[in-house]
Amino acid sequence: MSDAAEIKPISERCKICGGKLVNDWLGGACVCENCGNKWSLSDMIPNLSDYSRAIDKIKKAKELLNDIDSSASAGQALVLFKAAESDCTKFNDAVGSELSALCKKGKEQAGIIGHYASAKSYFEKENYIKAFDEFKKTGGFKDTEEYLLKCEDGIKIQRKKRIPYAVIIGLVLPAVLTIVLHLKTGIDFWPCVGIFLVAAAGAAYAVYREGVPSIIIEVLSFVVAVPLLLFLLLSYGFGMNITTAFRLSIGVPLLIVAVIAVLAERKQ
């Protein structure tokens, strides 16, 4: 450790033309920007082997980043860059600093490629909203701008197709809300209709826009869909008393679920 700390910085000037030298750590050479002459890093740094562990990790990470369509490879590369950076902190010298800087750039690149790969995966699955969000995080990497335009077009097309679905799903919860208000508070029919229309419009718009509110509305709608249909069937189809129909529409599905759960447990 003490020997490594005593290593002198590599000469910044070419011995032949005086040009600036650039350290190619992965290639193992020191290259002049002006005349192109090279010197082996092992000749200029007697104990270069002390850094071999970090350099090997950086090389492996760079190889993994060649696969720009794999978020898993990007994740592995990120882990390797972090490990190599940790090794570099043990060396308080110019070499360690340069390798640490290389690791920092590598981590940034791994993050960008990870987002890019995830975005392409979402795009192939036609999940254009998530693909758009991931592409926005890549900072214009490769053909990102082209994909962003494709995602915008895909989102527009999918939202147009989603309108009928949004309208249908948007009716379920407001219908239940209106029925409960009418039964529990005694609000007249026409005010309930107004509440229903406003709530249905809001729910349908939320489902149309997608996102977390849409997911919540969709899940709750599917949960209450069966009780709602049963209530409508009992109250309007068979003319049953509204309160009785409401209680049965809630109790029967719960009873069925409980019976199924008990039977399933007994089979196990």
C-alpha cells in the first residue's frame, strides 16, 4: 500500500514531440495525442500489477456495456464499476484518481444503457408510456429521439382505443357511490344522477390518462363489478326491495369467496 502511494504521476508529455500523453488503461498503453507514439504502461509504472484487479473489473464492465439492449448486462456492469472504484480508493495517487474517474464515467454510461435497454423492452411490449419515461432518462443516447417520437405516436393511438374501455370502467364506481348515497342519505334521484355523471366523467378521464389513479380505479371497479351487476339484476330484474338487493349483492359474493377459500384449504 505504501509503495503504491509513492508512485509518481505518469509523464504528461511525449518524450519525442512533447505532445500530451493519454493513458489507455484498457489497452495497457500510453499514447501521444500529437505523434501517436505509444509506450507500455507496465514500463512506465513498475508495479502496474497492483492495479490489475481494478483494471480487470473495468474491462469486464466495458465488455458488458457492448450489449446495449440488455438491462441485466448494464446492471452487472454498474456493480463491477462500483467494485473497481472501491479498489481504486485504496491508492492515493494519480493512477488511482484516473481509474476512479474512468469508473465514474462507466457508472454513468451503465445507467444510461440500463434505461435505454429497459425502454426498448417496454417499447417492444407496446407499453409506450413507460418506454417514453425510460427513453427520457437516456440523455439522447443513440436513436432515443426517434424512439421518443414513436412512443408519442403509440400513446396517442392507444389512448384513442382506450376511450370505450375508460368509459365503461368509469361507470362502475360512480354507480356504486350513487347507490350508496341514495340508500344511506336519502338524496333524491336527480341530484344522485348529477353526482353520478360528474364522478363517471372524472373516473373515465383518469382511466383514459392511465397511471396510478387509473390502476386504483380499475382494480376497485373489477372488485365491485360483480356486486353491482347482482344488485341491478335483483332490484330491477326481479323487482326486489332495494335495501334487500343491496345486502344480498354484497353478502352473496363474500359468502362464495369464503366457501371457495375453505374448500381450497381442505384440499390442501
